[in-house]
Amino acid sequence: MSVLDAQIADGVSRLRLDARVYRLSAVKKTAYRVAERCTVAIVSSDDAHHDLELRFKSTTTDETARETLRIFVQELLDQELREQIAEETAPIRTLVMAHAFSKIDLIKREE
């Protein structure tokens, strides 16, 4: 079952994400981003999978829940790409910061 085919029963949708595709940190950031729409519970997580439950308010329609699932998947991809870009550009950012601070005297000296 793909994420977009996930079933919603009794206001809960269960998802299993491939941990090789999505980092746990990206899942957590995505959960925070959709927190107004639903509660995301990370049921379990290991090297292979992240098992999640998305819990919707009792007043949430199936149509709204499905739209939230779509937004969740879209945001998850965005967060994963942000993580990947941050990892790939870390050495450059470190170099730029080191260069910027190398010209600053961080200790106020008496003259």
C-alpha cells in the first residue's frame, strides 16, 4: 500500500515509511508542520521502517483527512530534501562560517 492509498478508519490512518528514503528527523519535522491538522504518533522506528499513526479530530471528514495525508507526503519530501541539502552543504557552510569568524576578535581587549 502506498502512502496515498492509506486507509482512514475511526479517525486514524496508519503509515509505514521506508527509513532508507525518509530520515526520522524529516518525519518529526513534517509531523510538527501538520500538527494543526492532525496528531502524528511515531509508533516505532528502526533502520527499515517508520510506523506512524495520524490521528484526526472527530469532526474531520474523510476528504479533509485524505487532503491532510497528501499534504503530509508533500511536506515529508520537502523536509527530506532540506535534510539532504543541509548534509551536502555542511562543509561549505562550516568553511564560510570559519572564515567569517576568523576576522573577528571575540574577546574585548583593554587598550
